[in-house]
Amino acid sequence: MRRSSGCKIKGSFMKRKTVPVTLAISFAFALQASSGLLGLTKASSVAPGQSFAQSASGTSAGTVTAIVELESQPVVLHQRLTERVPRREIDFESPSASAYESRLDAEHASFKSRAALLSPNVRVRAELRKLANAVSVEVSETELAAIAALPGVKRVELAKEVHATLDTSVPLINAPALWDRLGGIGAAGQGVKIAILDTGIDIANPLFSDAGFTMPDGFPKTNNVSGSLVNNKVIVAKSFLTTGASAADQNGHGSNVAGIAAGSVASSPLGMISGVAPMAYLGNYRVLSASGSGRTDLIAQAIEEAVADGFDVLNMSFGGDADADLDIASRAAENAVASGRVVVIAAGNNGSGAMTVTSPGIAPSAITVAATTNGHLVGPVITVDQPAPVDASLTRIGSASGNAVALDDSLKLMPYVYVDAQGRGCNVLPAGSLSGKAALIERGICAFADKVSNAAAAGARAVIIFNKDSSEGADGGETVINMDVAGTVIPSLFVPRSAGLALRDFAAAHPSATLSISPIGSRAATSDVLAGFSSHGPSSIEELKPDVAAPGVVIYSAAIKNGDPSTGVVDPSGFLAINGTSQATPHVAGSAALLKQLHPLWTPAQIKSALTNSATDVFTSTDKSTRAGVLATGAGRIDLARASSVDATISPASLSFGIKKLKKKDVSLTLDLNITNQLDVQNSFGIAIEQLDPGDGITLTPSTDVAVIPGGQSSTVTITISALRGSERRDYTGYVLITDASQTLRVPYWVRYVKRRS
């Protein structure tokens, strides 16, 4: 994974900066013992009338790809404004939509002819009309400023390059409770379509079996040599890559994500598993190459095609540095929601700190997802064999394997020793000192690969690395890391700190101790703990994000069988357990599909409300003594038993009061909540406030304590937050509680007071 700063960029919308983005990649390989995260360089945008040299100093001369947005509205916004009867979903095939799109065709043609006069070698890479009115062009840097100044050009930004960054988790979010309401697992998700924008989907994996599926009318759809990549479940295979490669998954990330969202019921080495919506259709919209790279202009094009193809839910498990404004992919995501589609996006893997949520997860109408721990650990299992008696804590220790050497069943009855209490295995070890043994080493000081190589040089058969103390970093303690140990030649594993200390102490007391390693297994773990890598809000555009959380730690799903395990999700079994907000996101996408099946006429905002406002608590540690904050998890971890039984939907699903100056006078802010009674009969809802971090002089007040709403009708409640001028300047968060006789729904809120605006 590469780290992105998530910093706010000053400047106007027309002159904002853009930056390379990285996937909220699931496997989150750590390259160093400390943080293990690579840095990123920044590229810049070009505004009309601004020279490229001014806007992107330091960029070498050559060809660039720029997204030129034209003045007219895209089809989705035009139709929203001109249709007499608002539709829940935009019909892009209607006569009026088609006629307007023809007008945009003429606008595009005019722009392209003018651009060709200025730059005879200009190359059109993509054209968008439905969700954005834009043309992506490849052009020389010296000619871009002139193109930006053409009549009819509204905005220009450089395309960003993106890099690739079931089991117990399905019951954890209470999916089976909703399956029962839909007719059982054999009907869960039936007829709903989920688009996966990622590295592709491997239809040979059992999770994408099409047994029991019938190809819907108008499908399959492909856009190149991808005809062999579809079946009656994966009904679209389209590629959006500069290389023109097919939609085949050469990385494994997309297959893993798709399996979580809607994998069919399948047999795996751990037993029978499935995705959240196992009977849903899947669409493979490949936007990332084998190395995990792609471009925002082509991602926007893929979003537009997924909407035009009629997909109900779009899943995007990627993200990158966020600016003070929405980029082309974020705007396309926002307009996809306006067209009636649910869009679910990863919050990012940048960890704690203000404004680390990545783009396009900053899109306000999308459902942005944080990651929490799963109910078990899946992966290699370590068991101490002798001498007896062996405590239960030393049996079936869950671990994660390094990404260089595959495990097999040969690692049995190995003597093991704790290596180098001070140097942590980072120094050269005496030749032959570890011959035939497993080396137990503490994380820290040097790279994982150095530890493994040093142990191998001393004759070790395998290496077990246990985590550093949590005082050395937020990802210490019980966090499980997927190690990048590329280039090493012996198997390596990573275990939580408590397990490593128990192994160390047993070896000290029993020098003859042996252990065995099984390639795959599982053991119970504490669920609903915030993942240390999960990005925090608010967003760079001053909105409350993330919206919800879902399991994203050690999630067992599909993998490709052949490929580079150091850069992809690869395992000979076809299955692998990995970590990331990438894995949390498809849990929510599959959940949205089930709610769409249960409530076909619900809008994306209603589905977002049901998932958000019914969410349950997330905690900061395994003892579950402290709840995680709103800026870490939004409303909390999704719960489908609750989401499928809400008595009301609420708009907006969260309240963002923003960043406000508090200096010489008191400040009072108001926002409205629209509450829709989903029952057929009149219902009374109590309105209350829960302040998670109250402060002197800060008060929140609803306009009424009780809202009495007729069946199927709506009512508005105004929430006022007041701050005295002497109040502490910081973030304030909490919930508006909306309670009836059967449930309490929570609307998270956030405000930040500052002395002055920068």
C-alpha cells in the first residue's frame, strides 16, 4: 500500500491541484518494520488561462492526459432539472435524454475540431456525457494551456494514475436475518446487479459459479476481447485500461472484492462460504492493470457505463489523496447517485489523523466505508506440539503469511527459538545457528524481509514474526500485518503480539519445544474493533466521513491461482484472507443490494439511511471499553437485521456543520433532518441529542422533542448547535437519536470550531 496524505489543498475550484491516487488496497503490505508505507509525488491541474509551467512546475516536458470538462450539463443533471415528474432512476434511453445527449455530441465534436487545430497530434482517450460532460485527451504539455483557454471549456484537470493498493463476517453483519426475509440464501440478491470497478473478476473461481442463474435480457455486455470472461452470473466484462488489455483479473484484488459482495455459495478450504448477496449479478468493470494502476478519466468512463448498463450498486475499493474539491471520478460517483444508483466507496487505509479519507470516498452522496475487525482470524495456523501439557493459548494460533513463499504441509514438529531480544533479528546471525528450526522474531528496527533473510542465512526453515508493542505505533499490539517479504526464500508468518510473547515464554521455559504450521485454518477473534489502518474524517471538502464501517480485517474470499503474490491477491487454493477498507466496502455494497431487493422503490438516499442510521457500536480496543468516534466509523458497523427493519428513513443520513470560525461572537448553526415514516400507520418519534465529546458552551437543540408523523409521510426537524465565543476550539461529535417504541436510529453529527479560517 502507498500512503496518501489526504491533506486539504487551498485554492479555487478552477485552480485546484490533483494528486496521484492509490487503492485502498486490501492486503496493505507493510514494507518496513515501522510504517512500511511509500510516499507519493504530486501532479497538478491546469485552469483555463493558466500556463502548464505555472501549474505543474517540476513536471518534465512530454505528453500528459487531461480531462477537459465542457460547459453544458451532463445528461443526468439536465434530466433531473427538466423532467416534470422526478424519477427515482434516470432513464438514459428516453427520447428526451437521447436528444440531449445528441446535443452534447455536437459540443464534443466542436471542441475536438478546435483542439485539433491547436494540437494536430491530440488523442482522445475517453468521452463522458451521461454523468459528466467531458473529453479526456492526450496532448503535449506545451499545447495544453491553449486547449484550456478554448471557448466552451469549463474546467481542466490532469488525469490521476491509481495504483493497486464471507465466512464469519457475513453472519457478523446479520446478513442471514435479511436472507430469511428475502426467501433464504438461494434468493438473496436475486435480480439485483452489482458493478465491481477493480482489477477484474476471475469467473473460474467457484465463488462466481453461475449455477441457478439465467442471463438477463440485454446481456452479456463486453467492450473488447472479453467475451470468454462472462457467464450467467458475471454478466459484464469491460476493460478501461490505456493498454487495451482484456477484463481478465491478473491481480486478484477485484475477484476478492467481488466474492465478498456477491460470491455464490461455494466450497473452500475452510468449508462452504458465500458473499453478502450470493444471488446478485456481477459486472466486471476493470479499471486497474495487472500491477494495479489505472487512471481517473477512465474510471469515470467506467462509472458512466455501469450506470448506463443498468447496474443498481457500484463498488469502488480504491482511493487516493483528496483535494478541497471533487475530482472527475468523485463527480462521476456523485452523479451516479443522482441517477438513482447506490455508490459504495472505501474510506482508505491511511489510518488515524484528520482528513485522511481518500478520494473518491469524499463524494458526499456515496456511502463511504471504514474497516473493523472480523469475528475470526483466517490463515496459517501455528500449534505448539511439545512438551505436554500445552496451554490452549499455544494451539491454533492464527497468523498471516508473508507474500514470498507459499506454505505447504511440510512444516511439522520443528524446534523453534526466540531470536535476538535486542537486535530483533536485524543483525547477521551465526551460520548454522538456526539449522532446521523456526525462528521467532519481534517486529521492529528493520524491514521484514531483512529479518527473514538473516534467519534463512542461519539455516532456519521458517520465520514467525510477532508484532511490536502498541506504544511503538498504532499498528502494534494485536494488529495482524500482511508482510511484504519479496525476495526471501523461506516461509514467513506474522502473529499478534500476545501470541508471540506466549510462544517466546514457552520456548524459554522449554528449550526442546516444537511447533507445527498448517497452511490454512481459523480461530475466534474479537470483532467490532476499529482497524488501525482505517482512514479518519472529516473529508477534505468538510463533510462528515466515513459514513459506516464493516468487517475489513482478515476477510476470506476469492484469489487468483497464478500471479505475483508480492503485488496481488494470489494463492494456489483460489482463496485468501486479507485486510483493508477494500474488504469492508463490498460488505456494504452487498448489503445495499439486499435492501434494494427488499425495497425496489427506495432511493439511494433511503438505502444509505437504513444502513447508516441503524448501525451499531465500534470500539477502539479488544476490551470494548471505549467506543470509536464518529470521525473514525461514522454511525458504526452495519447491521442488516436492523437496517432491514427501520421504521423511518432520514435525510441527510448524517449532519455536517463544517468548519466554522469562533472568535469574537457566539455562533449558532442549523441543519434540517427530514424524517420519513416507513410504517403504514402514524408513528411518534422522540428526538434527543447524545454528545460524545461535550464542551462548555456547546449546546445542541432539536426544534421539537417529539415528531408525530402519519404513515408514509415526512416531517422536518431542525437541529441547532450553539457555541459561546469562549468555547474550546476543536471537533465536536455525537448523535441525534430518533426513537420510537421499537428502535433507536442514530444520525451522527460533526462540527469543528477554529479561531480563524485559513
